[in-house]
Amino acid sequence: MNGQQRSNIKPGLEVDIVLKKDQRTDKLTRGIVKDILTNSPNHPHGIKVRLADGQVGRVKNIIEK
């Protein structure tokens, strides 16, 4: 699923995000969404979220169970 639409993302979902420090390397970090930080309904680089472990980044993939 697409990480650019805010409506696709809910707290508790497992996602892959790209951290600010990893933007140039495309390294992804997997975790559980705690908070959605982007207010707009969509964002071309991905919706910004805070994971349960406190890391912040933009959603690249939503993990389907």
C-alpha cells in the first residue's frame, strides 16, 4: 500500500520508513506507527510518522499482514 496517503496510515500499523539521516542511502527502518505527524491528506515523499520506539521518518511501505 501507498505511504503517501494519510488515510492509509493508522497507529498500530507496521511500516517501513526512511529516516532523515538515511534519505540519501534509501535504507529503510521497520516499526509500528505510534503517531502521524503530517497533517495534510497526502505528501509526495511519504507521510511523516513517529514509530513506537521514537524514531521519526517518512512512510515508504505499509506492511500487509
